[in-house]
Amino acid sequence: MFKGFLLVLLALVFVCGLVGAAVSAPENVRVKFVGYSSVKIAWAHEGGSGVSFNVYRGSSLEDAALRGTTSDLFYVDSGLLGGEEYVYFVTAVDSLGEEAWPLYSVTVKPTEKPEKPFELVLLYPDKETLALGSNLELIVGVNSPFFFELEGMEAELINRETGERSLFEFDRAKNIFFLTKRLPFEGEQANYTIIMRAVVAGESFSDSRDYSWQLAPGEAIDFWAIAANLFLVFGIPILALAIVGVVSFTGWKRSLKREKTKSLDWVELVRLLEERSVWKMEAMKKKIPQAEYEQRDREFQKKQDQLEAKLGGKPGSFEKSINPFAGFNEDEMNEVVTTVSQFGSMKGTMNREQALDWLLKQGKSEKVANKVADIIYGEKERDFS
């Protein structure tokens, strides 16, 4: 008898060990979505290696049958009938087997199948009047509580006047249809029909809407406004450039005129200084009376001062660069003229350096001796020839 009791006890321990080792049950089983032919069930579980989940469905817990197995924490079941009530529960399975009994279940009742599971919605344009020949931008949306159950969706635009058909493009990221259509260039209205089609639970459905837009000429072009804008964008810079150009051209012409006048003044000044130098040498040679010499010299000086003032310089500032006797007084000029007359023939008997040395020995100042040498030999001539 003791042996029989021991065997029963060991069997219980083994069974308890197996039960204790079985995977934990899923928790928080809930409905994520209910359509009229499908449902999405979700749950929570700690997971683990090799764990999967069996999903059961039935009219009650007792008659629930296995619908599928998944390793995810959700399951989408289809083939439901609207208005019927269903019970779902989920069990976990690992290498030791399936848990014995679910801790959670959920009851769902899908919606009755509607006559129209969806309807199209014109999102754009939102106005009734459009311009002749403009681009008609159409954006169509879908209004449906069972959007993910819609299959094979398409939208089409039909011109009710001509019968022309155009298919919309579908933007899956935004779940909208869009189409661009050129409106006619004449007429009073643009009349179109938009048809949307989709398959739901193997059955085809459609929805259509008629739309009419009044056609009107485009907004009148305000040429004055356009001209004003063009002037602001292009006119002001061009006008500014024109003003700068005119000012620059005027300044250039004035500058050219000034330069031309200045050039003529320079020529006149050079001629005056040459004339004055020649006159002084001739006057000293002829030994004209002192009063007459001074009077004539003052006249030369007055003209010279006027020309130098016009050229922007101070009186006497240009003479040094032009007048060969600039800086010489009357006695020095007279001495230079006399020496050149007396010793002009020395060029053939000695070179410039020898002549300078000889003039200095004769008591001539270095200033007078150099000027005499410049007149006889030339300023650039250095060697005897």
C-alpha cells in the first residue's frame, strides 16, 4: 500500500513539475480593430526563445477552434459575419508544450456589412469658379471606417461632355488620389464625374459624385501694376546706371576739355618761356636801355603768371622745367651769353670735361660754367667728338 501511495505522489510531483515548467500565458488580450469581416487581436507577453502563440475563435470558449499560429503579439483574423458574436483567446507555446488553459479572452461583434463601405471625398479644389484653360488640380480622399479592408482601390475622372476618362494616381503614404487636368479654353462650365471603386471581402463596391465648375476668363492683367513691378525690379537699377553713365560721360567730356585746354596752355607757356629766353639773350646782346628791358620783361612775366595759374601751379613753378635760364639773374645770363660768344669755338679743341675745367680756371662760377658747357656741347654730350 505504501508503495502505491509513493507512486501516486511521484506522479503528482512529475505533473506539477511539467505544469510549473510550462510557458506563462499571454496577458491583456484586447481588440485593436473590428471591421465588418475582420478583426485584429493583440496581447502582451514576456516572450522568449522559441515561444509562439495559438489564436482560437468560437461562439464560446468551449467550442473555440484554432484559427492560426503566430510569433507576433497580434493576429488579424478575417471571414467574420457582421452582427455575429465571437470569442477569442490566445495561448502560448514553447518547447515544453502549450499552456493548459487561457487566463484571458475577449468577445467581439463585427459591424453589419454596410451598403456603402466607403465614400469618396473631394478635398481640392474647394471653389466653384475656375479660369478658362487653367490646370485643374484634383485631390480625392476616401472616407471609410474599414479602410484597411479596401482592396483594388481606383479613382477615375469622366468628362460628361466628351466621355473622356482619366485615371487618378494613388499616394499610399497619404491615402489620397490626385490628378491634374487641363480645363477647356472656352465654354461656361466644366462638367465631370468622379468614380471610386474598391473590393471589400470579395465584393465590388463603387461611389460616384458629379461636379461642375463655372468657367470664367482669368483675372484681368493689370499692366500698370506689372509695369510698376518691372520698373522696381529693373527700371530703378537701369535708371541709376543711366544717371551714373551720363554723369560719368559729362565728367569725362569736361575732363577731356580741361585736358585739351591744359595741353594748349602748356604749349603756349612753353612758347612764351622760349620766346622770353631768346628775347633776354638778344636784349643783352643789343644792350637795350634798362627801362625798356624791364618794361618788356614785366609783360612776359605777367603772361607767364597767368598761364601758370591756369595750369594749377604757382608763379615760376613751371619755368625751371622749361626755361633754360631759370634761376639765373641778369648778370649771370649776360655772362653766359658773352662766354658762349667768345669761346664757342672751344668745342673743336677740347671735350666737355676739359672745357669745364678751363672755364673754372678762368674764374667762372660752376653754375655759369655748366650752363656754357650745356649750350656748347649739349646736356647729354660728354665726350669729345
